[in-house]
Amino acid sequence: MQKDIKYVLMTEDEIKSAVERLSEKINNDFAGEPVLALIILKGSMFFASDLLKKLTMPVTIDFMKATSYGHDSKSSGNINILLDTSLDLAGLNVLIIEDIIDSGNTLSKLKSLLAKRNPKCIKLCTLLDKPERRESEINADYTGKIIPNEFVVGYGLDFAERYRNLPYIGVLDEKVYS
Ligand code: IMP
Ligand code: MG
């Protein structure tokens, strides 16, 4: 696997510090109020499991899986929910946990869909953000690292379902997909 990595973008230690910093900010902002953490599968599995262990308020956890389809980023209808939460979101503080925001299409649609369920608030926490690639207007409330327009893998992120179990985040060598 290592030979397919062009360079390491975030070491294990850098990930750990980012998680620490994000958890402190989230703990501070929510000031002990309960949170429903919605983990977006599969990419954010490691990030969410590390982050959630550092949160000090009462936390409930659920999973969602979504893909957006088509390039009609203005339409809020183009989202495929492959796994939905069965919890009633009314009045809850929802914290979406995502691995990376790229075009932003999936998350902007997911967020407007969840907003219709009357939560008290929806906050978005992402480990990585590639703002250069944005098509839909969406900003995270908590961002681990802003990265250049490169395809990254590891710590949950995949290319064709591979590399998720790398303990660090690396830029994938173009030779793998070209
Ligand atoms: P988007 O923001 O709707 O374009 O899609 C975001 C999703 O695309 C993420 O949740 C990832 O699954 C995937 N993705 C985007 N960029 C990368 C990358 O650099 N490596 C791995 N997956 C990526
Ligand atoms: Mg993903």
C-alpha cells in the first residue's frame, strides 16, 4: 500500500492533534448540552471513533450513508440515502461527522434534508476540506485541515474501497488511477 502513496499529508500525530483541537472546540461550544452525532459512512469511521471518545457531553450516535447523483448542484432532490437514521431529530443538537468536503454536493443536500426534520441545530465537523473543488455552498463549523486539490486516502478515506486502513492520510500516486 505504501508504494502507492506519493507523500504523507497528515501523520498519525498530526491527526491526533487535529482531533484534540476539534474536540476541545466542540466541548466548549456545546457546553454540556447533549449531542446526536451522525457519522457519515464509511469514510469518517476512524475520525468519528477518535473524536467521539474526546467529547464530554452526553452523546448519542447514529450512522448515515448517502451519495449524491447528477451534477445539478442547485437541486436539493438529487440525493440517494443508502442508510438513514431512525431517530427523531426534533429538538436535537445534530453534529454531522464527515471525512472530507469536496464538491460539497452530498453534504449540502444531506443538510437540507435533515433540516426539514426540525432539529434544534445542525453543525458540521469535517476532518478535511478541499475548498478549491466546491460546487455547492457549504461550510463546516469544525474543520481539521484545509488541503490542496489532491486525491487523498487513509484513516478511513478510500480509493475504490482500498487504503481505508492506512493509519495516516496520504496523497495517492496518480499512477494508481491513470
Ligand atoms: P462531495 O463533497 O459531495 O463531492 O463528496 C464528498 C465525498 O467524496 C467524500 O465523503 C468522499 O467519500 C469522497 N471524496 C472526495 N474527495 C476525496 C479524496 O480525496 N479521497 C477520498 N474520497 C474523497
Ligand atoms: Mg465518504
